[in-house]
Amino acid sequence: MYQDLITKNRDYIRAIKVYRSYGDKIQNLANWLNNSSIVTLTWLRHTGRTGLVRSMLEKTWKIDECFYYNDELDVLGWIKNKDDFIILFDLYVRIYWVPKIIVLQNMNNIEWIKDLIMQLYKTKKYKILLVWNNIQIQWVVNIELFPLNITENKEKNIRWWLPTVRIAPENEYKDILLTSLRNDILLTDIIESYNIKNVSLYNNVIWFLSENHDYKSVREIHRNLWENQIEISHLTLIDYLSAAINTRLLSKCYRYDMKAGKVISSKIQYYFWDVWIRKSYTASSNYNFNQNLLYLDLLSKWYIIHWWINWKFIFDFYVQKWESKICLHFESSSDKSEIRKTARKLAKIDSPALKYVIVENKEKIQWMRKFEEQWVQIIELYEFIQLI
């Protein structure tokens, strides 16, 4: 049975199809492994993690020199403890020789796995890559594989971010596939991994967050859920939110008080790591969709992002990267007077940060120069993304 499991894993990693271009991510991952010996690779399921591993193995190591083990392939539960795994590994060595790299994937909720990893690491014989494992080793480098960003998509109106959905031929099939992948993420990475018993309740909480576009404390969210006839305890809500954040379904963005110069950690906006998973829950407005889209793109470019307030005015994002600071706000209205009001508010802010008002269409706006002279640029979303 052990040899069957070895063969199953070897065949699986070789058969993986790659649906996205990884660019310099392959070399970056290889460099981290060379320098650190042990690295973790995380992100949302179906974003191409296994494809990245396969691409790296082909280009930097011979795939035959890799011991690959995915716990989800052990459907019969042959590997029950560390001793079973060592028997499996020893058999692999006898058949194929000592591997240069060990890849362990989906080793979640396994008590003995951390001890095993440290035992392998201390031998100093192997490079070890942990793919989507909820193992916390403080000093280990963690690489996050973001979903496709707007630049990678290369299409202004691209709809589908999950790579396997993106290549599907027809929109009707895309919708079905997206829902199926979303449910797989929820079932495998959240419902099963975190032992969530009320699936309907969990889905209702995620639906509510997909509709929300305001900063709230957990207590406020709890109250709003009850107002929407979603009956849940405060502690259960905290557990549900933690599960969604740990699995990279949701991301937390805190409010920032510009005048006081501090983060308000009690007020949180939850964004989805994949905008079309958010869309699959709700007919969210273009305003919410584009805001979530930009949030992801900024994160992929390593900006620190906050939702921010300046006295009584509330704006969308205050972002920083090294010495660069940007204040920006989405204007959902196409009315010129509303755009003017937003531009004036930004112009009054005493900050050296660059200031932008993002509008849906600026072609008909002839009076922009006045605000550009006050260091406020009125710009379209995709134009801003290319700018940064």
C-alpha cells in the first residue's frame, strides 16, 4: 500500500496543469529555498500553488529528485502517524534514492507533522517546501501566492481571477465552475479543517460580509447579523471570521485616523481575496467590486493599506510603501458636483501624500485642471493601477 501511495503522489505532481504564468515567482521561490532550506507557500485554494511547485521543480530541480506528498491523496488513511510516514519515506529512498527536496502539501490538523518537519530539517540533507499547511514555525519564511492581479491579466475588463475559471470557454460554464471551486474552498479548507457544523450559518455570515462596505467592530457585525435574522453567538462569529482569514478567504483592513496618526484596530473592513468569489455571493455594486479589486492589487505590490478618516471625512484608502504615501477615494457618483466635493475634501487635507479621486469615466470632465493644480488628480481605476 505504501508503494501505491508513493506512485499516486508522483503521478499527481507530474500531471498538474499550469493555467497561469508565474514570472519571477519561480526563481524567487527557488532562491528562498536555497537560502533558508525550509519555506512555506500559502494562499487560497485554486490560485495555482501546486502549479507553481511543479513549474519550480521542472526549472530548478529535476522533478525525479523530489519527494512529494499530498495528504489529501491518502483517501484511505494509510498514514496515521509519524512512524507510518517514516516507513513511506524510507521506502521512497530505497526505490528512488535520497531526494534533494521534500514537498509536503495539505498537512493540516496533524499533530505529529511539526516534529517530523523539524526532524527532517535537522538532518541538513533536504530542502523542505510546505504547501498550504497550518503549521506555525516562527522563523520559517512564508511566501504568499496572490491571485492574478490586474497587470497579469493584461485585459482591462478581465472577469475571472481563479486561473482554472479564467480559461473556461463560456461565461455560463465559468459561473458554474466558480461556484464549484468556491464550495470546494469552503468545504475543504474551512468547514472540514475547522470543524464547522452549521454550514448554512457560515454561508450566511460570508454572504453578509460580501454585502458589507463599511468598517465595523465584530460586535457591530454581530448586531447587524441578528438584525438580518442571522442568529449566531458572538464567540462563534469570532471563530468563523478567524477561519475565513486563516484560509485566505477574507483579509482585514483597519481604519486609520489621519489627524491622530494612528490605526483604529477596533474598526475593520473585510475584503475578499478573490473578487469573483465575492461576486458569487452577491450582486455587489461596481463601487464595492472595484474597491476590492484595487485593494488586492495594492497588496500584491506590497503596499500597507488602511481605510482612513480625516476629522469628519471618511475616505477609502491611505496606502504606504517605503517613502511613498497615497490618499485616494472612489467616487461612485458620475455627477460632476459630487466629484468636485470629493476633490475639494482631498485638497484640504494637510498631508504630503499624493491624492487621487478615482472615477468610472473621466472623458467628459473638462474642469480637472483646477484640482490637479491643488495636487488632486482625478483618474480612472485602470489608469491609476498602471501609474503605481
